[in-house]
Amino acid sequence: MNPFRSQSLSQVAGALLVAVLLVQVAYFGIWQWTICRIEVPAGSSLLVRYMGPWPFGTTRPQAPEETLVQTDAAGRPLQVGILEAMPGSGRHFYSPLEYETQLVKDEVVPPGKIGVVVSKIGKPLPEGTYLADEKGYRGILRKVLTPGRYRINKYGFDVKIVDVDACAEPGTKVKRRAEDPTLIQPGYVGVVTNKASDPRTKEDRGIQPQVLQPGIYFINPEEKRINIISIGYSETSLTVEALGSGTAGPTQPAPAEGPYRGDRRGDRLGTTTADDPLYTAGKGIEFPSSDGFPIHLDYTAIWGILPVQAPDVVRQFGTLKDVEQKVILPQIESICRLHGSRRGAVDLLVGDTREQFQNETSAELERVLTAKKLSLLFGLTRHIYVPKAVREPIQKAKVADELTKTRDQEQLTATGSQKNNVRYDDVFVQFLA
């Protein structure tokens, strides 16, 4: 064997080994680690566009417009285009000859918020629908993003961050902390109105018979609207006011002469012997009595809605404020005027007839509200203001009656004292005998 030839082969093999090592170092140390390496920080992800294998970029089919590229089991793109998968935080290697990359901030949905997702890719939605229940369709996705962190492909999707109570009707929202996820607070229920039918739950469009109980719900405001209704009883009062007073029941000065001088107990509006005040129009309830006197009265109704009544109430009237304005106030005024105008002024002020008026108005109001799917706890006539011409004789008669009773009691007391003195004298005489 030629020793020179053996030595030459060894040198060639050594040179090849060195060359391979240099290539490996150049590829992994310089190309991969320096050129292809991408560091994705926490809270971000990588949007990747595949341009095709280098140097022959046309060997892979182009992805259809408005679609995202899928990958095989090994992670290799099946088409040329933007990849659906988005690598998260960490170290990744992508050849700039085959891939374009872009750092994208993760979408963060904070507590008390939800994310409404709009798909910009896929097929058009079927006619008559505007919500997408599955991938592959353009439009608003029915499912919302709950509080958390998400990798959102900006090429394919847009996210709108809204309050968790964005689905609530503006006039029915309940005050809450910004980070509070509770949609229906304790003491309330939610009446659901579907803006579109839901094939998954077989719910039709419109107001649903079942209400939402207090709790946390993440509802797409583009899918449903929620009327948040207070459950329990509310107070509605009609109160008389004097003209220019700005407050109900202003104090009237007592007269300089008479039994009420210095007595402030009767100083409610129109209840002393002072002249009749001028009443503010539209405050309280006003009607003429059967004998022609103007009557003013205060009335309070305690009414409410049960959970089973809430859907019907919303369907007929709307919000609680609408119920009060459209039903409660008009019915109170109508019923009190109807029954009050059948009675004389004196009958409304004293005696069993006033109690009868109270019972009749309360019973009639309860009947009307029950027919409208509302509940009445009670209706109360608080004060009835009658003119001085009617009020003063009644007051004087009562004062005279009280004075008579006082004098009779004084006479009975004096007579009893004299009889006791005579009896004591007889006992003393017998003792001396």
C-alpha cells in the first residue's frame, strides 16, 4: 500500500470533516441562531405568513382569499399564506427566506368585560342570519370571549371589548363596580329578548318566557338584550304641594285667636284654620266633591313585580319606569277621582265614609293591577285636604265636644271628692262617740 496515498486520503477526510463542522457551525450558529431565531416575549404571539419553500416558492398551492393556512402533523404549512396557528411566548426559528413574521400583542379581556369577535374570513353567512355559530363563516361570532388572555389572529378576526352589561337596556342597568362580572344583581331578574333565533337552543326571536336569576352571565349584546327588572315592591306617591313651596305639605301659620294658637301638631298643608293655600297644579290628586268643593289628597301605592310576571310586564309596558308612568300613576288618579267625586267633602274627611273610600280605592287599584300582571301590597290615602269652609266647622265642633267632655269629667271628679269628704266626717264622729 502506498503510504503517500493513505496519507492523502486521511487529509481529504479530515478536510471534509472540518468542512462539515464549519457548515454545521455556520448553519446552526450563524444562520439559525442569529438570522432565523425569534424571541417572543410574554404577553405576545407571532403572526406568521408562509411564502413557500425556498428557492422554489411555487411548489405549494396558494391559499384561497380570506382563508387561513392549516399545517400538517409535523407543523409544515399545507398552503402559501397566513398561518392560522400563532406561536406563543418563547424562542422560535423561522427562515426569513420562507416566512414573514410579526409580533402581535395578546388580546386581554379584563374582569367585568367581554370580547365580541368579528370574523373577517370564511364563507358568507346563510341568508337571514347575522351570527356565526361555527368556524368558516364571516360575521359576528355568537360566542363571546370571557375575561382572560387570548391569541387573536388580527388578519382573520377583530375583537371589540365591551362591558359585561352592554347587553342590558340602558334604562335598566344597575350600578356596579367596573371589575364586577355580575350582570344580574341580587333583588333583580333579567328578561331576555332574542334579537335572532338560536338553532342550538331552539329559542325563537323575541321575549323569552324564562328569566335570568341573579348571577354572572356573559351575553353577546349583538345576540340578546336584557331588561333588568327589580323584583319586590316599589313605592309610588302623589303628594300635594303649595304653590311656590317646592316641597310637599308646607307649614301654615296658626291663627292669632282660637284653640289652635301655638299648636303645631295640626300644621300640615290645609289642616289648620289658616286660609286655604294655593296648590301647585299637577301635584297630588285633585277633584271636586259631590257637593262642589275642591278636594286635594295624597296617595301612596306599594306595588311590585314577581319573577313570573316580569316577561309579560316587559312585553306590554317596557321598563319599571314605563310601568309607573303608563299604569300606576294614571290608575291611582283615575280611581281616586272616580270614587272621591261620588262623596261629599265632609264624608271624605271624617267618619266611616272616609274609611269606606280608602277600602274602595285600594280594592279597585288591586283589581286593575292584577289584571295587568302586577302586584299591589296596599294603597293608602295619606291626607285629604278640604277647603276651610268645610274644615273649620268640623274642627270647631270637635273642639267644643272635647271641651264639653272635659267639663263633664271635671264635674264628676269634683262630685266624687265631696262624697269622699262626707264619708270621712261620718267615720270620725263615730270614732269619737
